[in-house]
Amino acid sequence: MGADPTTDVHGADLAILVPDGADLTQVVMVAPFELFDFGYQDPDPGTISYSASEAHRWSLTIFDWTDRNGDGKLWEDTNSDGVVSLSTGDLVDIAASGAVTQTELSRFTYAYNVANVQEATVRLGDRDDVDNIVIGLVHNKPNDVRPGWGPAEYQANPIVVKVIFYDKVDWALVSEGPASLSVPAGGSATFDATFVIPADQPPGLYEGAITVAQGGHTTVIPTTVNVAVPGDDLLFTLGGTPDAGTPYDNGRMVSGYTWSSVLEEGDWRYYYYDAAAGFQQQFLYVRNRWGDLCLNMPTANETVLWGPNPGDQFSMKEPAKYGPYGMQYAGGTWDSYGPQTDWYNARRGDWWVGPDGPEPETRSWGSLWDGLNQVQFRNILLSGKHERGEGFEATAGVFGVDAPQTGVLINTDQESGTFTIDAVSPGDGLGVAGFLWEDQPTWFRNQDVPQGKHASEEWPADLLDGWVYTFEAENLNWIEVDAEGPQTSDIGLYLLFDANDDGLFNLYDNSEAVASSCCGSDLWLSYGDDFNNGPAVRNGTYAVVMYGNWIEPGDQFNLKLTLWGGGLTFNDTPIDLFAILDAEPGVPLQIQVDWEVPGPGVWEGIMYFVMPYEQGGGWYIMEPEIVVPVVINKEGVLPTIQKDVSQEIVHWGDEVVYTLSLIHI
């Protein structure tokens, strides 16, 4: 079709002969995205307008052509001027009104999504009356030309129409037996349909039909098979398969998105994972890639993750009918823009941002529960650079740590020891970090905080006139400060560092004004991993400041200062703040954690587990993080909470009394 729209010269004849034996025809029209959205500058997705009113849409129609007069022509350009027009004497075998017998065209179906790709299908099968189909294309803004484009650009970026005819074939996954039945009058008979799934069958949805024929009557039983990923697979691939040659392809997105009027817009692909990973904390990580920057932008595929919902009311009431549980949203790229909720708004793409900008891939994660989970991919944009759909290949895997959210408790009479934790990463390597208290927390109770004079400033000029406490830090990994007081007053919490060791704190130097929390009566701040000024906590003199934004007379505040040091190392690594352990994707590893405490007491700590990735020569981490608290109790006394309830089973209107006993606080 790649002609200059300001001329009347067009490409291929759009009348197609239907081949013998065809059961289904699919027509796909693909226009380059630049012809659909004139503001788009390839390959920058930030230039997409997402405006349905400004879009330049081509609609697609499929007609049945019946050559009623037997002349073999639907139209004839008698004067060969390249335009078919009744006003110039051209012949057209089409009637705009009147009986259908007076025209040679009858419309089958049409597609007019606000999109650069249109798709329409027609069932053929036993319809002997269909000999030819004619494809109609209509441009909603026929006189508009993309700014800066001329004939050369239009010829280099053609509109492509692909017509595909499908034929029914035997379905290798299913067999029936017996092949024929004798059914008594008024009675019934039974046959078995057996599905055999090969061990190497790619996961995804497969659809077909079982037909039962009697005389001239045929009954069609639509059949769908979802091949799930086995539960013991901790790393697997979704998509990435060769062209299946079927209308639904588990490794390819075709069409369906629109910028207006359809909530369920887009082409969807569905995969199930019957998870049985068994880690006490676990997530499902999915990295979906669909080509390269030059050939596949601005194509965009969303990822939506679902997991078991044992609280589903239907499943709880009638599990035999609705199954053992429902499904609940677990995560995915919906976290960027939320699910589709508006009938008219265009769905916005979300791309992974690499060193050089957005790339044709997404990376997402969601909560993972043992049981049946689902991964959905939803296409919301297509580049228009490929004749029929665009392939994708997703790597999915479990990120898990076999330790509870409540943490690890070790009761001991030793000052050092070892414990192990099992973990798995879906990528190369596993990031770990961990530390314990350097000393018991320092408390400052019932402290007076002076009223400040410059509360409107981010770093008040009279900050050091507030409540100030200075301390020395050496070999620390983290500083944590908590402040609390009456809600009638308002304070700010600040942390300063004497970077040049001159005995002063410079409020206007970000190497010295390192952390703040404002505003309120219950504040928290932490400082560590200061990559702007160097890793971890720099050795030297620090100051904690409580600044009075608004202080009611008589109000006082409490402050707790906690210094986190080393004390935890992983697999004998020399670094106790952050290390990347060797981990093969999808293969569990056992991590040895060595701990050491200064002496008797209850020592709290924390371990972080993350997924690292390498980009642009550096290492970075991705969400989520798995957090495991650690408590080393060396001959100390642990606080406990005891709960008593007046009755275990309650009814509407009952009064329930809870008694909480705090012991050794």
C-alpha cells in the first residue's frame, strides 16, 4: 500500500481468491506507528500522544464478493486514470441500496479500533457460497500527511495487509475412543477424550474442538487446555516459541489494543504456574522481552500476576463447584499505572529503563503462594514494523528465602556462632546484607526541645540551637533514630556529619547534612549506604538534632539512637554490609551466616536479600527485598506478649475482651 496519500496511486489488488478447503480466514492490517501517531519519534516512547482524537486510524472491512454478472470484475477503471468513479463512467458492480441481489458485495465484518493494527476473522468451513473476499480500508483523516514526510518516507514505511487462511488439522494432544458410537433411540452412549501432554510441551493455552457427527448434523465441542508450569520448576520460560501457525499463539502478540471505548483492550496471553517452591518468603519475578530497540519500539506488553485467594467467598461456600480458592492480584506492571478503570482512557506503556533509555522489556514481580498462580501478558501497543504480530520471550522464576517474616531467634551462651538459610534467585547472583546492633540502643527520655525560629526552612538556619547530641561513629553500617512526643507539638529530626573534621556542621553541604525527617510528633530516620559520599557510614563525628517547629509549653520528647555495626557475614565473605553471592538462576543454595556479639544481652539484627543485576558496568538491585530479622539472645531476657481473649467464637452483637500482658519490657 505504501503510496503517497496525496496521490491516487495504490498498491496491490485487494480482492482475494478463497482457496479450497479453507476453514477460517484472518486479515491483519499493519500500519507503522508513525502513520498512526504523528507526534511519535521512533524509538522514544515518551513522544506517544495517547490521544484518540489525534490518531490517524485505518479501519478494516472484509466483504464477500459474489460475481453475479459473471464478468470477473467488481469494478473497472475504464479511463485508466487510477481512480474508480461513477462520475467518470467507470463500472462498479455495487449498489448502495436496494435488494442484496443487486450488489456483488456483502459485508462480513469490520475492525475499527483506535490503533495502528486491525484484525478481522471470518469462518468459512462448509460455506460453499464464499468464493472471494474483498478487503476494504478507510482512512479517518485521508488528507493528513505526517509533517516532514514525503513520497520516499511513505514508500519506505508501507501499510501491510496480510491474509491468512487456516485449515482444520488433527489435534496431536487429544485422542478419542471409540471413533464411532451406536446410540440407541432415546438413549445415550459415552466416548472418552484423552489428553496427553508431552513433558516438553511449552506452557500456555491451547484451543481446539471435538466434533460429533451424525448424518448431516455436526456438534462442535470447543475445548481448551492450559498447560501449567510444574511446581518443582523454579525457573522457566513463557513464550519464545516458533510461530505456531494458529490464530492463538503462545509466543506472539497480534492485535486488539485501542485508545478508546474498550476496558479489556489488547491481546492477552495466559500461563499458569502450579507453584510448590515452599520458601517461607517468596516472590515470582518475570522479565518479558520482545525484540530490540530499532525493530520493536514502541511495542508494549503489560505483566499481570495473580495468586491463590483462599478467602474467596464462592470457593469457601461451594468448593466442589468453584474450586479450593479464587485468585487475587499479586503484582506486575499494573503497579505503575493501576488496572484499567476508565472506558475512554488509552492504556499507557511501561518499559524497563536501561543506560540509554527505555528498552522493549518489562521486569516485574509479585507475591507468590504455593498453589495455582497465573501470569498474564497484555499487549497495549504495537510498533507496526512486523507483518503479523510480534514475538516475546519471558523468563520467570522464584525469588525466595526459607526464613519467616518474624525472623530468626538464637538463644545461646556463646559470643559467636553459625546458622544456615536456604534461598533461590531467578537471576545471576544473590545480594545479601546484614548487621547487628553495635551496642545497646541509647535512650534520651523526657527531653525539652527549644522552639525554633525558622521552621519554614528545609534546613533551618538556627538548627543547631535545637536539642543536639553528638557521638562518634566507627565501623558502622547503619544509624537509626526514633523520636516521639505529644501530638500537640511538632518537631523535625536531623542528622549531621562533620565531613571535613573541622569541628563544625555545615547545613548547606550535602556531605554534612546527611538525613532528615520532618514533620510531626513521631519521627524516624536512618542513614547508611550513602552512595553519594561513599558506602555505609563514614567514620567520624555525627550530631542528632530535634528542632522545634511548634512546641507547646511543657511538652517533652523521647529519642532512641541505635547504631548498627557488623556482626553478620555470609558464606565467609569479608564484607558484612553488602555482598553478591554466586547463585545459579533457579538453583537453590544454602547460605552460611556467621554472627558475633560483643557480650551478654539481647542483640537485634536484620538481614536483607535482593536480586542484583549488572548494567552499564555497575551493579544495581531490583525490588522486592526479603527482610529477615535476627535476634541473638546471649544470656539475656526476652520480652514477651501474652494475649487472652474472653471467647474464641463470636457472634453478631457479642462483646469480646482482649487482655494483653507485656512481660520483661
